[in-house]
Amino acid sequence: MIDLVKVYGWRFGKKFTAVKRTCAGIKQGECFGLLGINGSGKSTTFKMLTGEISMTDGNAFVNNYSVIKQLSAVHRNLGYCPQFDALDSLLTAREHLFLYARLRGINRKNIPFVS
């Protein structure tokens, strides 16, 4: 991560900076956890690393793949375990499988054959 920044729109009359110039380097194969108090930007940082939300500034690389320019390659090289269950109560089991298969880059026509 190189100077990762996330600024949200106006809050209480000013812009809200959730992540401010965060930098880190993690070696290939390492298991990494990010600790901090509530509201310190941990979830926001991982949402940027997975492409769930955009970065305001900075960049991140996974095995030399840019999160901004090569997100599909990043997804193939990154494991992520979110804080909460990654299931949506509005989706069926089949819809969840389809969603996560697409997120992993599996072609639509091949999804019914994935076991």
C-alpha cells in the first residue's frame, strides 16, 4: 500500500477522511491482520484493497498487480476474511454462489459446472 487515502463526502460541515496516507508492505505468503480502534479505517482499507470501494488517492499492489488497474489479477492473488459474514440476507444460496464466482473471475457460462 502506498499512501492510501479515502475521503468521503461532507460530514458535520467538512470532508471526512477515513484513511489518511496509509503505507504498508507485506511479503508474499504472509498472513496479515490490521488492528485498530473502532473507526480507525481498517474496514475501509480492506474495502479499497479488494476494489469494493475506490481510493481517493494512492495505490496498492498485490504481487505487483495494481488494485486500480489490474483488479482481476489482484483478486486471484489475495485472500480476504471480512469481519462480518459475507452473506446478504436478500440473496438466495444460488445467487451468492453466482456472485462470488463472478467476483473470482469465473465466466458466466462455466458457473453451473463449478462444484
